Amino acid sequence: MPGLTPPAAVTAPQLDTAWEAHLDEHVMDLAFSPDGRYLAAISITGPLTVFHSSSGEISAALPGHSGGGFAVSWRADSLALATAGQDGAVRVWDPASGACLHALEAGAAWAERVAYAPYGNLLATAAGRKLRLWNADGALLRAYPDHPSTIADLQWQPGEQCVTTACYGQLATFRPTTGEPLKRFAWKGSILSLAWSPDGNYVATGNQDASVHFWYRKSGKDLEMSGYPIKVRDLAWDSGSRYLATGGSAIVIIWDCGGKGPAGSTPIQLDGHDRTLSALAWQRRGPFLASGALEGRVCLWRPGKSTRLIRFAALGSEITRLRWAPGDRLLAAACATGLIRVFRPAG
């Protein structure tokens, strides 16, 4: 990778704020409901807050998890959401009544990952080395054999009823009907995060050794993009599966995976932050990319057209999550101080 350029002065117009809320503690995860009505936020000490996404009014304030919270995921019908926490449980909630519908034993002291399938009611959970699959009634469908190491991330494969996990040394894809992996992508290193392209043709990982690894699903061919200053946690694909945005520095590094792929190419560099990136989110269907960093700035870009910064906002503390609402009309940003701000981006 070529040398990274120094940060530039921020001179773009500011993002328009729709509403904001204060939770008074580090926000670990954010998620819009699939129907766009709600925004759920889980905090570091465990509570779960559900907002009306249009107004910011609180719909439900729930206890969440004792000891701390990690992650939140909505069911495809928006009638339930699941959270994972440091009490070893995955809890399923009714956002309308605030009732806890199910408390699921994830299999280890900490339940760190939870993900509903994009279609249907299947719920995947990860705790330590254990991957489990549940149905809408809270019944355990499958407890998979232990992974070789702690599961760092999980994601449902686009277009397939398969869940993919990342741990030290491998990615592995599992079907609900069989215990053994359908496919493995081996790599001798510590994987921190994974991201499937929306078309399901590529899967990328961010790694502890300051690299991004990239596989072609059908052939298993792999590439490695190295030269990042620090470990890479943040990955985001555009809706067309052409561009892969990556963190690992104060510069947003974007690889063009169209045509012959990123091998030997020079990445796009987007310069708008003073400190290391901490969040990336591409619109679900549109062309805009949002980035957030440790200095508390949110930046809006249109990488396929220009490297110019379009709009920005300064939130004052580390950006912990960025999420686009269905329809791409709202962008939510969460901070380490507990601030949540929802924007109406205008390109």
C-alpha cells in the first residue's frame, strides 16, 4: 500500500441533525429495525434502549444484561430483537411491550455475538468457542462442535441460509441442518472481523496483524492487503459489491474489487479524520459512505464519484457505531460518552 497522506482540514458543510439522545455511558451497539420504525441501542453496563427512529422518543427502556452488553440484532419481521451480554445469556425482547420473550443460554460466561438471519426467524449466537442456532420460539435447533478458538465475529451469508464465523486461523460457514462446516477458508492469523459482499461473491476479514484478507467464495482464491498502521477492525461493502472500505488508520482506505480485483491496485484514500477510524457504514442501496473516528468526527463521502468530503459533524468523543436506516434517509451515530445523534444526510 502506498504511504498514507496526512489529514486535511475539514471545510465541508455540516450534517443536519434530526434528533439526539444521551444515555450517559458508552454505546456498544446500534441497530435500526428492518421496518425502520425503531432504533435500538445497548450500553456497556447492559441496559437496552429502544427509540422511535422518527422522533427519538423512547419506546422502551429495558434492563438488558447484568454485567454489561455487547450486541443487538433485529428479527426480520421487526417484532423481536435479540441482545448478547456478559451474563452469558442472549435475551429476546418484544419492542412493543418491553417483555423479555426468551433467555437463551449461549454456552459461555460471555455471549458476545448475536445475529438474526436476514430472512426468516433463525437466530445465531456466539459465546467463547460455541456457536448455537435457535428458532423463533427460543428452542435450540443446533449446538455446533466447539470452534478451535474464540469466535470473533459472525455474519449470515447473503443469499444463503448459512452463517459464517471468524476465529483464529479460519472462517467457517455452517448450514442449519449439519454440524460440520460447509466450507472453510484457512488463514494462519488472528481474525477480528468479517464482512460478506452483498452479492455473496467475496468475503473479507480485518486482522490483528494490520492486514485485510480477501477470498473469492467460488474459487477459494485469496488475497492480502497489508501495510496498515494498526490492526483492522472496521470493514464495509458498498451495495454493488464493488468497493470495500477499511479502517486501520486515520485514512479511509477503499479497495476497488471490480474488474480484475484489488490485487496490485492503488486504493482510494479518503482524508477527513485526525485519529484512527472506529466505524464505517455504507448506505444500504445508495452511494454514500459514512466514517467515524476516535476524535469524534462523522464524515460523509461519495467514493465512486469523488474523494471530496461532502458533509461532517463533530460529536466530541469516539464514534462507536454508525448505522443507516432502511431507505437510507437517516444515519445514526453513537459515542463513547453515550451520545446518540441521528442525521438527515443530504448529498
